[in-house]
Amino acid sequence: MSASVGHLVGRFFGSMFAGSVGALDLAWVEEILTDEERRLWLRMGRVDQVESVRVARRAAAHLGDSDAVWLAAALLHDVGKRDCGFGTLRRAGATLMGRLAGRETTYAWMSSTGHVRRVGLYMHHDEIGSVAIKVAGGRPEVSAWAKVHHDPSRWRLAEVPARIGRVLAAADGERFADGMSALHSTSAAD
């Protein structure tokens, strides 16, 4: 599963012109997140907050508002991105560098300094976010989704039901290797 080039380009331009979270969406976020999770969400940058609400709203369209823990997971799945300190342009460059270098190399970069370290942090935002959620006292499911949201092969180990994982991944714009969006391949079976 990976984000398509078209999805990444769309997200790039969406980030460049993102507004801010409106009052109704902010109230909705406050209903979903625990106090501990809300503190993390409020530390996310404006663009990440806007995108997280979009993802959670798309997930809610398929899950309903009663699945609050999974909507919280949608809201916080990218919370680890804040640690790299990159804006939209540098994230685009980091994505390219990271994909060319590979996961193991970018993992080593986290022990480096300067820009290279920040690229490593960005490329491993999933693990960083998961730890941040855990340390803050967030719900285990929210932390688990942050850790595995880019890797469907890890969903079962993290106890993320397949149907939930597919909905959350699709809401985030992910596509599977066969080119199908996660929602197109959703089945009733977990």
C-alpha cells in the first residue's frame, strides 16, 4: 500500500492552500479525543490539523460517529510529523529523499544531525507518533494505528480490524498495490 503520485501532488497543493479548522469541526474533534489526545492534537500544525479533520470526516462517513476511538486514530495518525519541524515544501523533498534512500537508511538518519536527521524523523513519523500518543496517555488503539497506518501487514499484530484499517487508510488517501483504494477492497469480514 502506498500513496500514489497523484495523491501526493493533491495533498501538496491542498497543504499549500489549507485554511484552518472551523468552530464546528473543532467542537467535533473535542468530542472525539480524550483530554490527553486533545493536547497532542492541539500541538499539531494548522495544516496537519486541517488534514486530520478531513481524514476523520471521511472515515466517519463509513464508520459513523459512534466509533470514536477509530476516529481519534484518524485524527492523530500523523501526529509524529510535528517532530521534524518541516513545512509543506520540505516534507515533499523529504518524501522523495526517503523513498530513494529506503526505510533502513532513513532510520539511521534519525541518529544524525541537521536536515538529514529531520528527514529521518519525518520518514518515521508513524513510530514517533505512536510513542507520543502512548506517553501522553492516549488510547492504545489510537497509538497502534499511528504506528501501523502505512503498513497493512502490521494491522493484525496491532489488533486493528481489517475493515477498520481499510476505511482509515482509504480516508487518508492510501491505495493498495493493485491500485484499488482501500474502500474499494473493503469487505464485511475482518
